[in-house]
Amino acid sequence: MNWQSVNSSNMDSVAYDADSSTLYVRFNSGATYSYSGVPQSEYNGLMSASSHGTYLNAHIKGSYPYQKL
């Protein structure tokens, strides 16, 4: 699993584990969250979005179970 830096005012980096369909998000605050059951298409959408934070809020948060790591 490789972390990829993102250009975002709120997010630092993102990683995706395709085997478990788990999205990992590290925020600028240092907090890291995992979102389970996220399809590859959602990860692709997040990474190609013009605003990663807006995409995360609109498509990931509230749609998939998460936990703070």
C-alpha cells in the first residue's frame, strides 16, 4: 500500500488497499482514518477530483464505515 500526497488544505495523503477495499486518509492534523468497503472507482474519483476534500465530503464521509486509527 503506497501513500500518495495530495494537494489539499485539509488532507495530507491517501492510500488504498484494493484487497480489502479500504481507503486510508491522513489529514493535515496528523489524524488518520480508514474507510471500509470503498470501491476502486471511488478511490479513482477521489484521486482525480479537482478538490480532494470536497470529493471526500460528498462521496466518502457518511457513505462508508470509518474508524480513526
